[in-house]
Amino acid sequence: MALDVLGFFGFGEKPPEPSATAFPYKLKIERQGAPSEVETAVEDASALQKLRNQAPGAPDQLVRIAESDLPKIVDALWGIGYYDAAVTIEIAGVPLALGATRTDAAIRAIEPYRARAKVPVRIVVNAGPQYKFRNVIVLNDATGQPFSHAELPERAIKAQPGEPARSAEVVAAEAGIVDNFREKGHPFAKVTSRSPVVIHPERAMDITLRVSAGPVAQLGAITVSGAPGVDPAVVRSFIYAEPGDPYSPTALAGIRKSVGRIEALGGVRIREGEALDRNGGLPIFVELSERKRHALGVSASFSTVDGPEVRTYWTDRNMFGGGEVLRVEASSFYTGRAIGEPAWRRDEKRLQRSDIGGRFGFTFLKPGLWGTRNDFLASAQAAREKGYAYTVRRAGGEIDLRHRFSDTSAFQIGLRAERGQSSDALGQIDYTLVGVPVSYTYDSTDKPLDPSRGVRFAASVTPYPSFLGSTVGMTIAKANASAYYALDEDARYILAARVGLGSILGGELEDIPSNYRFYAGGGGSVRGYRYQSLSPRIGRIPIGGQSLVDGSIEARIKVTDTIGVVPFVDAGQAYAERYPRFNEPIRVAAGVGLRYYTSLGPIRLDVAAPVNPRKGDKPVSVYISIGQSF
């Protein structure tokens, strides 16, 4: 019963039985061939519909509810463009119409149903034709003349001639007009008057909107308040807009987004001033709230490829009052397997200590060093891991200095050191690597887990020279780029594409630790092929390569607001040479995905099949995750 929220199984609330003091009624809505939106409008406006499970205590109460419904239903039908609509409500066979008085007759007709049966009530709607917009005129309130196309492009006016003359379209048009002028630097733009004229012979509507654009403004003083436990200088380092910059809602949204990246903050509210200052600037107020400083998390997962895993972490989001973040994380997982077999499949022998793998490490971030846009990062990790192609034991650390050019781009340089032992089909390597990682990132996408517009780009070069102590002198270069293009304004149809490249310069393949080589295949690469399986092989065992090329293209189609389908094609391969020579054919996979969109991001189910499989490749693979594939 608790789960029957829609009443499908008859457990919902029901009206009381007829009695001397209860007059339940049976409601029927007849729309006489009109579209379903007419019935929806009637249901939304009708008190009879809302109160159908609450029986009136007397006949006159039921009649008064019906009489109050008549003007509300007519208004609702006008709101969706039916200006010739006629509405009649029949109570026990007695019709009530707008402007007609049949109250006494309806009360007398109800009386015989006392303590006997439900009173029959019908809402009969003759909607008539739906009116269309004929002329949509927008005038400058200051001059009484239309705006130029440059000031107000046609696409900004949501209501267009020939479209249904619904009130929702008028409201959308007003919002679109105001948004247009606000985005062009007019913070006080508003619609001052609305003049609709219904032309019954032509079944059309003319509407005139008068708009005051208001003055052009720039950003004024930016005041930060709230969150007393966080250094304001750190907060200001994440505000890339400056007083004197052009005003726009996009600029304010950028402030909210960038400041919200500070983990110590729980809420960011941007409030605009009510008047311009003497320099024509609009004061901006950034109001903050703090999150709880400490957090502890535990998670468990199981994969048919990787087996069971348990993770736990502890974090301090504001360690020294400057937004510093310390995160300590540990995980344990089952690793015992033979290459090419599922991780969770036990051997005939009992579980050994060597079958358990794990990671332990920490990350530390100090944002806004001395109030600048520079961040200090440090991390360290020790791990024993076993993948599809190799086993590795490693320990190392890294320190970096990152400079944020803006909220979309950053440059980072650091020092990395790691010692480890890797083993695969080529043998065992004991290695020491000391390198200088250099990277650049750019991200103009609108949403991290479900981007609909924008570009992402990341490139890194990490030299590991022998003179710093590396056992193999090499340089690893990587680049990844993805782009997202919405075909419509509501982003229901999106094209997404991704390409990845990689190369290892210096060193021979057998001297490079196996966990540093390139592999393709799997959920984040070429779906349809096993994780790390697309690379040079000895027999059927992958050994990794010194170069990589892979990519994907998807069409993300929303069927409803919560359900989407995604046909896709992936391709990729890792090569033994330092540059792809394509002596091994690029492996291609195709498939289709299902998306369930939530407030946190889409839940993803992908089914992929190899287009040009090798012997032993599975005919189909299934992937479940949160967020888009890239």
C-alpha cells in the first residue's frame, strides 16, 4: 500500500460512502474530441477534480464547488488558446453554465441521492478551435518604436506568429526578452506592459509587449560575506570577474560555479545590487555558507571483471582555515587470477594472502596560495595491483604547483617519484622513476557528468630523465580532447566526440614498466573489448604499447525528460612503436546505450559489440556506471 503512490492497485484514498451527512460524487470529464491538453487544463483548474475524494456535507456545498469551477476552467482554457470554449457542469442532470443560475434546481436534484448513491457530476467542454498568434510586437518603452534586430533578435522572442496563443508562450516570450537584454548588460530590463487582443473572426491573437531595457551596466564592487572560517583571500582567488567587466548573468553564473569549487563551502549565493553606483557599476554580493569540516565515507562494489572491492576515506575540507583539503583513502580488493580470467574466479586452492590487493594514500590541496590563483598539490600512494595484463607493486609521491588562468583553463608543473616492481608476459622489472610532469587543461563544458555544450582538452608531457635517477630514460606524452554540440536549444539532441593520443619516447618496450605502457579497450576506451586487451600481444596476452590512438562518437538523444538512448561507435588500438604505424588494425566497436537522467547525473547502461573482433573476443559486453562515457 505504501508503494502504491499512483493508486494503480486501488489502495489510494477513497471518498466516504453516501450517508445523511456525506454526498460523495462521481466525476466525469468530457472534452468532445478536443486534444488531451484540454482535459489536463480542466483537471488542473477544477476544484471538483481536486476534492473528488472529500465528500461535501450538504447539497449546496457541492453546487457551490461546481459554480466556482466554471470561471476557473474557462480561464484555464483561454490560457491554452481556446477563446471560444464553452463549459457546462451537470450535477444530477441539471446543467450549470457560466452566467446562468440553476442553483436551487441543482440542490433539489441532489437530494434524492442522500444516503443512497454517489451524485453524478459531468464537466462538459466544447473547446472550439485553438487560436494562434497573428502579430507579436515588442516596443521600446522609451521610444514607442520596435527594437532593431541587433538589439532584440527574433530567436529571443519565444512566441512567434502561427504558434498556439497560450499564456505560457507569452510568459516565455517575456522571459526570453528580459534574458536577452540582461545578457547584453541591462540588469534592470523588464516588461512594463502586456496588451493582448483576441480577434474572434480570424481565431487569432495580436499581442504587444512594451519593454524597458534600462541602463547598460558593468560589474561593480564584489563583496564576499559568510563562511567566517574560510580565508576570504582564497575565495577571491576563485573570482575571475573584475569590477569594470561587462555585466551579464553568465558572468554571475561563472562566479557561482568557480567559487563553488572550494570544498569547504556548502552554498554560494550571488545577489545583485538594487541600483548602479556612481560609476555605472552594479554591486555584487557573494554570500557563502560552510560545509561540515570532516567527512568519513565507506563504499563497496563488485564487478564481474575486477571482483569485490571495499573503499574507505576520511577528509578534512578546511584544514588550516584556507580551504585546504586533506583526503586519506584506503581500499582493498581481490586480485588473484590468471591473465585472461575474471578476477573473482577462485583457483582450486584456498584464498591466499597474495590474492588480496590494496591501495593506501593521501592527497593534499592548498588553494589560493597567498591569495593568488596558484594552488599547491601533494599526493602519495602505495599499492599492490593486478590488472588484466600485469601485476605491480609500487609506492611514490608527487608535488605540483597549479596556476589557474581562469575557471576553464589551468597549467600545472611538478615533481613525481615512484619505485616499484611490475611483471607481465615480458618478465619482471624493478624500476625507479623520477619525472617532471607538465600539463595543461581546458574545460568549457556546462556540466561535469552530462555535458551538452563545450570542449574539454587535456595534454601532458612527463620526462623521466636518467640523470634524475630514473632506471629508464623516457618521456610520456598524452593528449585527450572531447567536444559536445547540442543540436537544439533544449539539448535533447547532442553530438559528442572524443579522441585520445599517446606516445612514449625513449626506452625499449621491454624496459618500460608495464603499468606505464598504453592499453586500449574497456568502458572508458573502446567498449565491446575487454579492459586493456587492445595492445601488442604475446599469444593472446596483452603486453602494452608505446603509442595509442582511440576515439568515440555518440548521439545522445533524450526520448523523455528522464530517459535517453545513445547509439555510439568506438575505435582504438595501442602499438608497440613510439608512433602509431597501424600495422595492427584499429579495432572498432558499436553499440547502443540507455540513460536514466537524475539530478546528480545520468545512470548509464551500455551494450557494445566488436565490429572486427579477434579470435576469443566476446560477442557483446555490458557496462553500468554513473555519468556519460566521456
